[in-house]
Amino acid sequence: MAEFLVRMALWVWVWVWVWVWVSLCFHGAWSVETTKEEQAPWRIHTLFSVECQNYFDWQTVGLVHSFKKARQPGPITRLLSCTDEEKKKYKGMNLAPTFEVPSMSRHPKTGDWYPAINKPAGVVHWLKHSPDAQNVDWVVILDADMIIRGPIIPWEIGAEKGRPVAAYYGYLIGCNNALAALHTKHPELCDKVGGLLAMHIDDLRKLAPLWLSKTEEVREDRAHWGTNLTGDIYGKGWISEMYGYSFGAAEAGLRHKINDNLMIYPGYVPREGVEPILLHYGLPFSVGNWSFSKLDHHEDDIVFKCGKVFPIPPYPKEVELMEPDPNKRRGLFINIECINTLNEGILAQHAVNGCPKSGWSKYMSFLKSKKFAELTMPKRLTPASLELMEDRQQQQVTDDAEKPHPKIHTIFSTECIPYFDWQTVGLVHSFHLSGQPGNITRLLSCTDEDLKKYKGHDLAPTHYVPSMSEHPLTGDWYPAINKPAAVLHWLNHAKIDAEFIVILDADMILRGPITPWEFKAARGRPVSTPYEYLIGCDNELAQLHTRHPEACDKVGGVIIMHIEDLRKFALLWLHKTEEVRADKDHYARNFTGDIYSSGWISEMYGYSFGAAELNLRHLISDEIMIYPGYVPQPGVRYRVFHYGLEFRVGNWSFDKAKWRNADVVNKCWAKFLDPPDPSTLDKSDNEILQRDLLSIECIRTINEALRLHHERKCPNPSLVSTSKLDTASEVAYSRKFGNVDVGYAVKSNNNSEEVNHSQESSEPTEGDDSRFSSLRFWIVVLWGVSGLGFVAVMFFLFLIRKGKGSRSKHHRNKRRTSYSGFMD
């Protein structure tokens, strides 16, 4: 028994040691593995660049506070650029972990004053001189005017070595034009990015010197600071540093993964399912009657004034009552979260500064509440947040291929005068030829007196609109206001089943379809063509007439807009037109770009300022429209001629203004002077040749439209006859069409063949009518006789069956059997 107990104890002892040894091995391996896992992720360093100013101090406090609140891994460093004089007076050295860098606000060689260059210069200096730069794998670069909502971990958002992740800066249009070709050998690699940058340290080492040198290069290229090349609304080269980054990255061969979901500007509404983890409050934003703009606090030393905070935004309960749409309401909550986090950080800094503890207030109580803690807890990435632009665009292409295209309706505005009639004839004719989908409608503005005398009702499908040429309240004579007034009237009185509206001017010729799917129009994102002479978007005119001058786009001519955007926008278009028209103090050319200084382009500004009020930012395409007489870009297939200016081919010229009073529509066989034959053109200069060929095409299309119109309306001079046959045909034609040319009323572009067929078919003669009438009579008689015969036979059979009804059952059965085959 004892021996058995000893053996049992020995076995137990062995199994215990085996268990301990295995546990230690597994635990040790796990511990080492965990250590490696912990070491790799936390080798992240966050950088942001500032200067020694109050303006950057309160931004620093907000960003660093949100950095801690969001639990962003790794350290954060402020790159502080100060001159020696600024540093002597500077009070904010303790606001954040700081690495001082020499100030380049005043360039040491050129003397150019450009503080934004401190950002790349600071990064270069940090890489060379900071010990932290030697102990990091990934770098996240932010701007000071940001609030972090959740951890920004490079590999989680898709960053790889050689493929940094960045936010989208769509206004950097220089990546797509001559600016990129001038400043990088690889313009095809230029990405429109900025704001949030997450990249591997090795990529940053390669990029940083190029970022700095390209910034200097673009800054010195004053000849290309124009808004049309850079997208800079001030045209002052202020965004040279942004282009320095994009061009430097292109030179380094870095292609970005672009994510436009991770970062959002307060005031914008996030996409459904997207949880932004970074707020960039670079633009003004509002919630109800409350608003905030960082520029209003440029000199504000709020960090050092105990108890002072930014204007208190509405509380969450108030926001819930403001907006029924849940996604828009989510956008409003983001707005108040931004300013509340900023205020919370400032109050925390006041405590660090030794300020006395503030007394109770409703706002202080809210900032310490459980509700606020829940609203501002660190946000986690959603699958939608991680979706890259390239993936979504690819998915969009797939979706577009699978689903039917949205319906389109094309509209244009005219008045009851001959000047617009010949333009209408040309535009509607070209609409048929172009393949433009959907219907077309003329918005015709006429007074009652004009309408009584008007002859052109049948020139196009028409919606009639009361004229506002003479303003009903002010008496101001301004016919151009009819355009927004007519669009508004049409929206309120017509039944519209289209999803997108294409708005044209009457003095246009369509050469091909203008579709939202080709030019990437979307709800909230209309498409238009550039009108660079609208300089009022860049000066005090915009500041006077819109709360969002930064959103003013210099566009016009061709507009592709979602119907819901147009419904919201049309009334503002009209009101802003009235407002600009009434502002006679700012008619001058230096404000408006109007060469006549007469307020004649007030309607165009009404459009731009109205769109800015709604923050409707346009996709601007210079490949839709061309003015005849302009040299075309090689390879571009323009869809519209806009013949608003005089153009020439050799000694021949055309100016629509010279035909203002000419009635070429109602005067039979009238047309414009034919342009030169293309075969006679000089072919030595291809650019001039292509320009002239387009000019000839434009006027030939108008003349062809007039010829077809006259063929429908006028007797052919070579076939004039007084015979009864011709007279009968004319009468039949008039009886068929009346005052409205039914065959010509445009339903859709697909009806063009049917229209031509109806116009060219001959009418029947009187002889044909009489023969047809006689044949029809005998056919009716034959059908009548046949019907009566059938009734008589059936009646006869009925009488026979009834007469035999008294016979015996045997006979009845026999009779039924004998007739069964017939009945079957």
C-alpha cells in the first residue's frame, strides 16, 4: 500500500512540473510576442507646425487636448517656428511638447514673406536634428486647426511603405493643368491631397527636402498664381506649400491612397455610415443662429485669459429639435463637438496656468457631464470610413454600368423677340443632332402684349413665363433676370420627372450629349464651365453678397444640376440677382469684370453667390464648352458652341449682336452669310486650322437649322405652282398641323427620324380620297350582309330544334347523336 502511495505521489509531482514547464514556455513566448506587438504599433509620432502667435496657441491647446482625449498612440510634437524677437515675448512654451525650428517666414535668400513655408522647413529640421526622428516608424502630420476624434493608426487606415494615406484637397486643380507640367517631371503622379498625412518615416525622409524646394519653386512662380491655374481664390500664391507637397511627392514617386472620409470640415455632412476621426475647422461653420470662424480670433489670447472660452454653441437637446434628417443632424452634432472640445481644452489649460476654479455654470456643468463624455468618447473606424476614393470610384463605375442612367431634361430661357427665335431654331435643331438624352423645353418670357403679336409659338416645346424684364417692384429694365425667374416658375408649375437638369443659353449649339454620368455631376455637386471674368468672387463683392465668399465659383454657361439642388437654389439665384443688380455702387469693372460697368452680368453673379450661400461647390470642366474663335485644346471633344462673342475666319465674321433686330425666322429662306469653304483654309498652322473649322461648323449648323425651318414653313421658290393639287396639299398641311407644328414638337431626341418622316411625307389627292371612301363603303356593306346572314342561320337552327322537342326520348337521342359532329 505504501509503495502504491509513493508511486502516486511521484506521478503527481511529475505532472505538476510538466504543467509548470509548459505554462512557462507558452507564457514566455506570448510575452515576447506581445512585447513585439506593442513595440511596433507605438512607434508612431504625430507632428504639427505652428508659429509664436496667439492664433496658433489656442489651436495648439485644442489639438493637444483632443490628442489625449482620442488616445492617439505615440508622442506628439509641436514644430515651433519663431524669430529671436518673437521668442523673447512668447508666453506659450509650455503648451505642448515642442521642438524649436528656425523661422523661415521671411525667406533668408529672397526676402519673401510666406509663413506657410515653415511647415516643410520644420519637418526637414526635425528629421535632421531631433532624436525622436531616429526612433520612429510612422509619422502622422496634421494642421494645428484640427480636432482628433479617434486614433489615427497608419496601417489601420491603409498606409504602406511607398503608399502614404492622405485626405483629399479637390481644389488643387494645378495637378491637372500646366502648373504640374511646369513643376514636376511626373505630372501624372500629382495627387490633390493635404490636411491629414500618414506615411512611413523612410518615405518622409525622401519627400521632405523636395517638399521644401518645390514650395520655394511654386512660390517664386508668380506668373502662374492665377486662380484658373492654382484654384487659390485669392490668386496670391498662398497655397504654394500645398502644391510643394503634391509636386514633391510626385518627384519622389509616391502615390497616395486618398481617403475623403477620415477628415471632415465642420459644416459638412458626413456620408452615411462614415465616422470621421479628424475635424478640420479651416472654414466658417454654423448651427442655427450660432456660428464660428477661426479668422475672427486671429489675435485672441484666450489661452491666457482665465475663464474665457469661445462662444457657447447650442446644447445637444436644442440641436435635436433643429434638424429632422438624422444624417444632417449628425453633421450638426459634429459642429458642436468641435467647439466644445476646443473649449474644454482651453479650460483645462487655464487650470494648468493656475487660474482660479470657475464657479458653477450650465455650460461648465455640461462639459463635465456624462452626456458630453459619451458624445466625445474616442471614435472607431467604420468600414465606410476606410473606403478609399479609388475603390469607391471603381465601385461607382461598376454600379453605373449595372443601373440605368438618370433622366435628364434640358432647358433654356428666351424672350418674345426675333433675336431669340433664330437662336431657338439653331439650338433645338442641334439638340436633335447631338444625341442629348431626354426632353428640351424653352422657357419663354413674354408680356401679355408681346404674346398677342408673337409668331414663334411652334419653334420649340415651350413653357410660358411672365416677363420680368421690367422689374414689377423697382421698374428696373433688366431682361437677363428672366433666366432665374423663368427657372423658378418652371419648377413651381411644370410636372418634371427628370433627376438632372441641364441649363443652357439660347446662343448655343449642341455638338454632343452633356450627361451627368460622364461629367460626374451628383446631388450636392453640380457641374459647370469656367467664367474667369467673374472676378467679384475674389474681392469684396463676394464678401458683400454672400456669407460664404470662399465657396463662390466663377462659373456659368452650361450647368448640370440635380433637381433637388435646383429646387433649393432657384429662389436664391433670383434674389441674389436682384441684390447685385440693386448694388449700383459696385458696378465698376474693377469689382465685377463687366467691361461696360453697367451691371449687365448681375444675373451671373446672382448664380455664383446663390450657389455659395448653399455651399454648392461646382466641378468645373473646361472640356464642355468653347467659344467659336478660340483655339481648342488638342484632343478635347467639346459638346457646346457658345457664340456669344464675335468670331472670324479670314475676312468673314459673325457677331450675333448685329442680328438683334433681324427676323430671319419669319422671312422665308433668310440665312446668315455663308462662311468660307473648309478646303480653302490655310493648313500651315494646325491650331488656327482647328479653330477656323469649329467656327465654320457652328455657323453652318445654324444655317442648316434655318433652311430646314424654311422648308417646313415656306413655299419652295423653284416649285411654285397654282394647280389645284398644290393648293389642296397646302390646305391639308395647314389642317394637319394648325398653328403648332405637331411633327416638330420635340418629345425626345429619339423621335428625330419620326419627325423628319412626318415632314417629308406627301398628302393624299382628292382622287385618292374618293377611291378610298368608295372602297370603305363596300367593305362596310359586306360586313353588314355577312353579319345578318349569320344571325339568320342561327335563328333557323333554333326553330328546328324547338319544333322537334315533342318527339320521343329515343328519337331525341338519335337526333342529338346524328347532329353531334356538326355541333362539335
